[in-house]
Amino acid sequence: MSINKYKVRVGEQLRLERRMREFSQREAGEGVGVHAQTIMLSERGEVSLDALYAYAAWLGLDWSKLTSVALEMCDE
């Protein structure tokens, strides 16, 4: 498993959570304190793990659970 694949899976989970909560990327960016473009890149896994963590924290997600799901998805 590569780190890039892992970050993509984390980003996918963040996108699902954002959509379930009915936030736009702009709203998520404002909440996290970044531009909407950064949220888009986060959801593609194209940012640092620190940025993914900040996004997850804003959503109120448990990082260990989020990453466990991502790791399981990478094994598939």
C-alpha cells in the first residue's frame, strides 16, 4: 500500500462525511480555515496528512477510526 493510495481513501471518506452533513466545499473550507480548492484537493488525497487531519477534526471525526476504514479500503 502506498501513502498516496491511503490519502486518496481518507479523502474519499472525508467527502462522504461532508456530503452527508450537506456542507459545500466552500463551507467546509471556511470552517477549516482554508480555501475551497484545498478542500477539493483534500478529498482527492492531494494534500498533506496534516491538512487531512485538520479537515477531519473540523468534521468532528475520530482520526483513528477514519484511518482504520481507509486502511481496510486499501487492502481491497
